[in-house]
Amino acid sequence: MEYIKIPGVDKPISPITLGCDSKPFRYGEDMSNLLDDICACGVTSFDTARGYARSESVIGRWMKSRGNRDEVVIISKCCLPLGYLNRVKVKNIRKDVECSLMELQTSYIDILYLHRDCQKEDPVALLLEMNELIKEGKVRAIGVSNWTCKRIGIANAYAKEHGLVPFTVSSPAYSLAHFEKDPWRGSDGCISIQDNEEELEFYKTKEVALFPYSSLARGFFSGKYLHDDPAFKSSLDRPSRVSYYSERNLKRLARAEELAKQKGLTPASINIAYMHSQGFALSNVIATINPKRMEQNLQACEIKLSESEIEFLLS
């Protein structure tokens, strides 16, 4: 299994990151056994956020009980908007980080993201504040979620010119499915890089690592139901139906099912293999409470699809 490195983070990062925004994490349940099992599969990185209810405290209790803080990579996020209220502001970064450190019961966050973007805010000012947290040892690396490559480029060009730490990680939505509509509100909303050539080419440079969320399109490519199953649409949650349930994506799922059958795989594995065949520095954020599925996800990272197979899936 190929692990990736992020400047400033002295631990290897697995090609799959466990997403910790599921209900058990949000409700503050004891997820220690699951987290142990996920680590045993080879996963080293865990994605949480200040805005994920009690998720950070669940991870904090687990790390304290296991004494494994220096072995795992913790990703958290700050400045999530409250409804339509923009919180992507310099003054909220430190406030949220201090709360996250307390909940996580740690002195540092391996990778800190800005949870959303707001075009009205100066990206350089946000970068400068996050660099201060790096200087203080509270953060090791910085990134963004739901930012365009143009906005990342503005901040990183300034960082290069002034000897600062740039954004080295980005987390947009990305999967085989086309992102039809943003179901969430707040600031500038959420973005996907699927079917966006400018964004995809940006990540192929590997200057910024790609840690996409909704890597299985919120269950659309889970394989639990086939594309023509009458129960399929009702099995999806509202954000998944809004974002992904379309004729275009049903056709892509049907092709993924066909290719999966040929290769003896699952549609989920085909979806993951598709992303890992693009040449990115990549770690998919996937939420699961089933260690066996995580093992399948990790195995899929090593499958490389041919150009003709990729064209087939997207046609």
C-alpha cells in the first residue's frame, strides 16, 4: 500500500482517510474498537472538524486511552459557516482551533483546513493567521476544503514569495459521480472537481495533495443497491439525492457495475480505482463503520484502470 507524505507532517498518510462525520461520532459514542480496527487495516489518518458535533471528543478520548497520538494523523477543520452566516474570517480561526485542541486532548493538529471559502475574504490574510498557528506548534500543515484552485493559487503564490508555509492539502468533493447541485448552504458553498478539467489538471501537479470528501458520492457508489433497483433512490439521504441522483450518474453507476462484474470487484472499488488512476497525491475521505469494507477500499487504491476503462466509465 502506497502512503503519501505532506510537508510538515512527520507521519505517513494512508491512501484512505477515515471520515468521522457519521452519526456515532456526532453523537459522541465510544468508537474505540472501530478506530482500533480501522488502524489495524492500515489507515493512519482521521478526518474530523469543529463543526462535526462531538466527533473531535470521540477521537480525543480514543487517542488518550490508547496513547497513540504520535502514530495517527488528525485532520480537523475550522470556520464552518452557521447557516448563511459567514465564519470564514481570521478572528474565528484561532478560536475554533483552541476548542478543537481541547476536544481532541492534544497540543497540535496535524492538518488544519478552512472548512469553506468566502470570496469576500482575503486568502492571504487567512493564510497568514494559519502560519502563526504553525509557528506556535499548534498546527503542522494547513489546507482548505471547498476552495477553487484559483483561490489556492493566490494564497500559495504569496506564501512562496514571502517564505511562508503554503496550503498543501485540499478537500473538495470528488468521485466518479457528477456533482449536480450543492445541498448545503453557507458562505460560497461546496464544490466538486469532477468533470472540471482546470481543477483536475491542478491536482495532477501534486503541488497540493487531494483529500476529497464524498469519495463514494455519499453512498451512491456503495454498491448496496444496483442502479435500476426501485429501492435505490429512497436509500440515499437528502444531500446524496440532491447532489448525485441524476440520469447522468445512474448511467455512470451502471457502467461501474458492468466493469466491476468483469473484474470481480464492487462498484465502490471501481469508483476508488478510478480516482487512484489519475496520478494525484490522493487520500480518499470515506466514512464507514465496517472494517471489512475499509479493507476493500484500501485494496481498491492499488487497482489501476486503463485509459479506455476510464473513458468507458465517463462516456
